[in-house]
Amino acid sequence: MSRLTFRVQIRVSIGIFICCIVLAILTKQSIFHNIGWIIYGLFFIINPVWPVSWDWKDHDKLRLGCRIAGVLAVLVGLLTHFGV
């Protein structure tokens, strides 16, 4: 299985996030907002990718930055409560 590129991963994760938001609005269950944030963060923890224009920088630091951003997104999903 090939890895997702940054552009494809952003589009897929935002698509899933929007579906979770719509599902939360339709069902009046705010947990789907949180699930959307968690899935979005897990995408970047599991597959850390960055834009092609940043490819000249140190890949270890870029990978670490992507994973930190993913952890922060998961924490937003775990620690916040969005009202519907």
C-alpha cells in the first residue's frame, strides 16, 4: 500500500471531518465532532506528511512536527465538548 501524499491526506481527512460534523448536526450528538478531531489527528500521527515546498528541511523535524500537530488535534477531540 502506497503512502498518501499531503494533498490527498488533507482532502480525505477534511472530508471525513465534514462528514462527522454533518452527522453531529443531524443526530444532535456532539460526540461526532470529537470523533472527527480524533480521526483527523490520527491521520497525521500514523502518516506524517508535509507539503512539497517544505521538503528541503530536515525530515526528522518535519515528521516530529506533524506528529505533534496530530497529538494536539487528538487532544482537542478528547478534552473539548462541542455543543450542537
